[in-house]
Amino acid sequence: MTPLQFETQYQADWDELETLLEQLKQRSAARETVRAERLASLYRRACEQLALARARAYPAHIVERLNQLTADAHQAIYQRREFGFKRLWQLIAVDFPLAVRAHRRYVWLSTAVFVVPLVTLGLLVYFMPELILALVDPLTAAQFEEMYARDAEALGRTRDAGTDWAMFGYYIRNNISVGFQCFASGLFAGIGSLFFLAYNGAFGGAIAGYLTERGLGPTFYSFVVTHGAFELPAIVLSGAAGLRLGHALVAPGRRTRRDALVLAAHESIVLVYGVVGLLVIAAAIEAFWSSAQWIPLPLKYGVAACCWLAVLVYLVSQGRHAS
Amino acid sequence: METLDTVVSAETPEGIAIELRPAGLGARCFAYLIDQLVRFVILYAVALPLSFTGRFGYGILLIVMFLLAWIYPVVFELSRWGATPGKRLLGIKVVMDNGLPITPAASLTRNLLRTADFLPALYGSGIVSMLLRRDFKRLGDIAANTLVVYQPEAAPKVALENVEPRPPVRPLDPQEQATIIGLAARASRLTPERMDELAALAAWVTGDAGRSGPDVTRRVLGVAQWLLGRR
């Protein structure tokens, strides 16, 4: 069979397949009229013809047209739909908490790397307040005092920092970016994640120790305790996801490094989804609730206790029976 | 061929190899710069009206900055083009290793790991990774199993309407046939002089070995015509 005969014989099939694929790309009713069996059988035929055309070294325009057709049809037929509320619900109700528990070891390690510097620096600075100046300059230390002063209009921000909405935007941008960086920098043998965890732990501990020593404990703790229920687990989990990446590269086990990394990324990205969710909630609480001075302290602590309990129970037991 | 070509072939369940042509550092750098420009324009377009709304607008602006930095590429890669505006302009797009459209998880992975690619500075790790690999993947692509590829362009159709077909002096194997037809396909894009030079290399198929000139070219094209099936 010469190339021309081949082309004339199958031209009609190719044109039909092309039209079907074109219809599939549209959003309208034309999409609904595409018959799946017809598409699949035309696709398989095109695959056969492509193999023939290649084996017989037919002219480039025929081979490339078939190549293009099969590639497009392949994309249309094998694509996966991962959107929608059902998928989101599955993620919240099952996938995320399961992923947290599947990464248990990393979560514990990450918690330790975060909490140990936090407690250590907290105690050190509490007993030796001058140490705070080794971490931040005097101006920043003074700003922190101003932020948690008893007569502050809104807690957790300097006087000219702005309204709740401005702070909400600020928390979203900063905190989620930090979470992402904590995850991504784990690619370098986990060192980046370890650094972010330890640094944030140490910094937070030092500030807490300093403010407690200055007698601002009540305002400071009532501020951080509620959104901390979401923010602290989120930091720890993004670190755990990063450690997983790093571990896959350092000790890939029986896989190649590349395969181990692909698998690690695939499984740990689920943690990052959850981290985003937790940090958005944390930002909203931090901007609109934690900072409010008019809420009585017992109420704040009560809500905070509920939040901590809810988050921990969710992470530990949600989705148990799903698998 | 093998050592120079960067084509990656992905096999479908039907046993067909789909050819993907990975895009190199140059194209991806340009695409990135264009995307930076687009981000800049969007940011300004949003910032102008928001500047009249005071502190509230400032908060929204920060959220927009966050979205532009992290979510912008994800949204565009998951769109039906599979590419950010910069990539679209350069005719490249992101696909999975097996040629399928990129999944949300993969898109998020490769774009978050941008941070790792950026280190130590100015995409240092990413550039080293891309230069070392045949498929030009940066670290994020390796972890997410994705590939940045050129959108295929249609090959020009062989236009040889007015050439007299003539059989070759001896039967040609498929590779030889493909070469002659490939030459004919390029005829319209080459200068006549260059065409004569190239045709001279194939002149033996018409028994003209060692000669060259417009007549030889014509006869070689005649063989191409015959091979295509016009008799």
C-alpha cells in the first residue's frame, strides 16, 4: 500500500476522530453527543494505523498527524478528574487524617524538632531575659511588648499595623508561604525542614519566655492559644512532609532514589493540602478572634480548649473506618 | 540520532509510543520571565482599585500576592491549555511523564518545590538539574513526575503536484524511502541551490550518482512522487 492509498483509505476515520475530539473540548451540548464507544474504537484504530505508518516509514505528515490524533485521544480518554466537592470532602474526611497517621514517625520527629527548641529557649529567656537581645534587636523586642500590652487595642500587632482584614491577608501570605517553604526545603536531605522547624520553635519559645517574664503572659497566651491549635500542627505537619521527601532521597530503601522521591512526593503532598486548610483557618482566627480585646479570657480559653481537642481528635481518629 | 535527540517516548496501554519533545532551559526561562510580567500586570491591575479601600484592600492585596506567587501556575496548568500564559506563548506545556494531562497533585507538587529549585539563588538547583538531564526536568518535575514539552506542530504536507513520478533504479528500504520523502517535504522551505546540493546526495536513486543540478533535483523529487504512490 502506498502512502497515498493509505491516506485516502483512512482519511474519513481520522477526520471523524478529530471532530469528536473537538466536540469533547467544548463545554456545550456538543460534548454530550460524543459516543464513548465510537471514540474508543476510532482511537484504537488510529493506534493501529500509527503503528503501521511508522513501520512502513510513511511520510512525516501522515505519521505526525496520526501521532497528534492518538496523543489527543489518549489525553481525552485517560484523563482523571480530581476536582469537585466530593473529592474535597474525601480529602478532608479520609485522605488527610490517614496521611497524617501514615507519616506518624515523621510527625513525631518533626514535633520534637519544633518543641525542644521552643521549650529550651522559652525557659532560657524566662530566666535570663537579656538573652532575647541575642535573637532580636531591642526595637523588635519593644514592639513585641507593645503588641501584647494590656491596653493594646488589638492584640498581636503593632499599633499602626492595620485592621483585621489587613492582618488576615498578612497571615495568609506569610504563614502559608512559610509552610510551603518548610515542605519544599525538605528536598535537601530534610535539612531545610529541620532548620525551619527548629528556627520557628526557638523564636516562638524565646518570645513566649520574654513576654512571660515581663508579666504579659495573660495577654500573650490568650492571643496565641486559639489559632495555635491550627497553626502549630500545620507547621509540624509541613515539616513532617518535608522530612519525608528528604528521607526518600537519603535512604530510598529498595527503590531507586528517583522512584522513592516520586512516591514520597505523591504521598506527602496530601499533608500539604491539609496544612493549607489548617493555616487558612488559623489566619482567620488569628485576625478576627485572637486579637479581639473585648472577649473575656475564660471564653477565649474555653474556645481554645475546644479547638485543640477537635484538631487532635480529628488528626488521630478521623477516617478510621474508611479504609 | 539517538544521542542527539531529546525525544521522550511514552507508551500508551495500546502499545503506541507517544513522542514528547521536552522543552529546554531557554524556552522555560523565557516563559518564566513572561509569567513574571503577567503577574506584575495582574498585581497592578488589582492594586489600583484596592488602593481606594484602605486597610481592607491592603489585606486583599496581600492575599492576591500570595495567590500570584503560589497558586497562579497551578491554576493555569490545570486549565485546558496545561500551561501558564508564558508557556502558552512559547508553545510549551506541562504534562505527566506518560503524556497525560497534569493532575492537581502533580501540579501543586512541582510548583511548591519551586522553592527548592530556586535555592541557593536564582533557580540554581533547578538550572543544574535541567542541564544535567536529557529530559530537562527540574527538581519539582522529578518529584511530581511531570515533563515540560513542546506543543507539537503539524508537519508540512508534501506538495509535489507538478512533478512527473519516476521509479527508483533499485528497490529502496523503508528508511531510504522516508529520507527521500522527507527531502521532498522540505523542498518548499529550502533555496533552490541548497535543494540541489541535498538532492545530489540522493542522486543515485535515479542513476545520476555524482551529478547535480536542477534536472537531477527534479528527477529525485520524481522518485519521491512515485514513493508517495502517485504513478
